[in-house]
Amino acid sequence: MKDFSGKVAVITGGASGIGRAIGERVAREGVKLVLADVEGAALERTVAELRGAGVEATGVVTDVRKPAEVEALAEKTLSTYGGVHLVFNNAGVGTDETRQMLWQSPENDWRWVLDVNLFGVLNGIKAFVPILLERGEEAHVVNTSSGNGGLFPLPTTPIYAAVKAAVTCVSEVLHAQLLMTGAPVKASVLFPGPHLVRTNIFTAHRNRPADAPYQSEPDAPPPTFDEIKVMIEAAGLPFAVTEPAEVAELAFQGIREDRFWLIPASEDNDARVRERMEGILARENPPLKFM
Ligand SMILES: NC(=O)c1ccc[n+]([C@@H]2O[C@H](COP(=O)([O-])OP(=O)(O)OC[C@H]3O[C@@H](n4cnc5c(N)ncnc54)[C@H](O)[C@@H]3O)[C@@H](O)[C@H]2O)c1
């Protein structure tokens, strides 16, 4: 897609972090925004701030876990702006898995992360792709995965990594199936990074739903950004931060250039991907690494 002016973007998880930054980036190209988020107050605040900066933006409180709410989001988008061209299935959560063995991981943690991070993406695909195909206009779907979603060696966050790996797979299939249709609708998968992105993901438990509560209250709050920094440095890995605006730029340029793999340009990042892929081809047992 080369011409963005007047187009309409839907961004799930648009009230915060990477979703908000994507909204700000595409709005600079003249794109109208529909921001969807489960956190009503943050959504209202974000929409007000964007409107204050002259951006055409609408907020729709949406729980991406619920197909009917994502379908209502699609209807609201069409009734508000008369079209839709960019869909960012970006809403995501993570649980504190750093102190936990896989065989101790609570079922509710799996259910919650699966529901938001995988079913949220699927619900977005099911609600929007038929509309995009039917309209026949140039369009693009971007699903947010993670380097932990199949690219990097031995993640220590099994729930998050397994679910994000599924998002990567689903995105590859979506890309191929859209090509088969011959329609001008493209798909990409976004890998935020190369470093931890400075967002509110580390307090994702603020959106923990009543139907997937903690099974036992954690003995300690999830590690803060600073505690994660200490753990990463203790594992001998360099610590650096990526800003959400950098991820948004990666996503925007990827859509403009019609690239599927939205992986940040970084030697460190590439080295980790190469280590995993070469290790698999060499049939080597995975090394013990922090993430
Ligand atoms: N921050 C990182 O380092 C990083 C790295 C790799 C991937 N990601 C992915 O990037 C995406 C964006 O996360 P972020 O880092 O900007 O975090 P964030 O917490 O700042 O933003 C995520 C947004 O998703 C919303 N959300 C949560 N549950 C929802 C639900 N059920 N329905 C609708 N919205 C919901 C939250 O309210 C929040 O506004 C996620 O998919 C995350 O997994 C982040």
C-alpha cells in the first residue's frame, strides 16, 4: 500500500503502548483511527489526546476475546467511517512466568493468554477479512507476535511463547490464503523489538478478567521493568529498550513495502534467530539460555 491518505485503520489494544504508537504513526499519513481496547478509561483518554492533536479517532470498548464484540467493532467502523483498510490485531497480555515451571503453570493463565493473544487475533481475522475481501479495496492485516513466538531459542515464558508462536503460524497461513484469493488484501506478522519495548505490558494483570482469575494469589507482584532488566543482565545478556514509536515505524514501513516478516533490523536479533534456526538444522539440543 502506497497511498494512506483517507484510509481507515482499526487497532486493537490501541489505548496503550505499541497499539497507540501505531495509531499515531499512521495518523500522520492521514489515516482515520478506530481504537479498540478493553480498558475504557485509558481508551477514552487516548482518543481525547489524539483528537486534541487533530487526529480523526474513535474509541470502541472491545474485549477481543469475544467474537460478538469484535464483530460489533467492525460494524461500528463501517458505520462511522464507511470503510476499513488497515487492521492491527495487536491487543496482548502476558502473565508472570519468570518464577514458574511449565508443570506448575495454572490453567487460568493459559486460558487468559490464549483467549486474548490467539483468539483475539482469530476474532479479528474472522470479523474483518470477509469485509476486506468483499470490498475489494487495497487492505492490510497486521498481527502482533513476539520474538518469543518461534524466532528465538528456548524462551522461559512458555505460555506467552507458545501462544505467540501460534500467532506467527496463523499469520503465515493467512498470508498464503490471501495470496490464493488474488485479492489486494495483504497480511504481515509484527515482531516488536529488537529489545523489550517500553509499554504497559508488564502490568497486563490490570486487565485480568473475572472469568480467568489467579488460581492462587501470587506471592510477589510480577517483576517490574527494572527487575526484568536485572534478570536479563544477570543472564549475561545486554539490556536495552525499544520505544513503541520504533515498532510503529517498522509496521508502517512494512505495510508500505508489502513485507510479511516485520522483524526489526538488528544484528543481535538476527543472531538469536540464526542460532535457533541453525541449531534446529544441525539437530543440536537447545542450549540453556534465559530467553
Ligand atoms: N512490550 C514488548 O516488549 C512486546 C514485545 C513483543 C510483543 N509485544 C506485543 O505487543 C502487543 C502490544 O502490547 P504492548 O507491549 O503495547 O502492551 P500494553 O499493555 O501497553 O498494550 C496492550 C493493550 O492491549 C489491551 N488489552 C488487553 N487485553 C485486551 C482485551 N481482552 N481486549 C482488548 N484489548 C485488550 C490493553 O488494555 C492495552 O491497552 C501485544 O500483543 C504484546 O504481546 C510486546
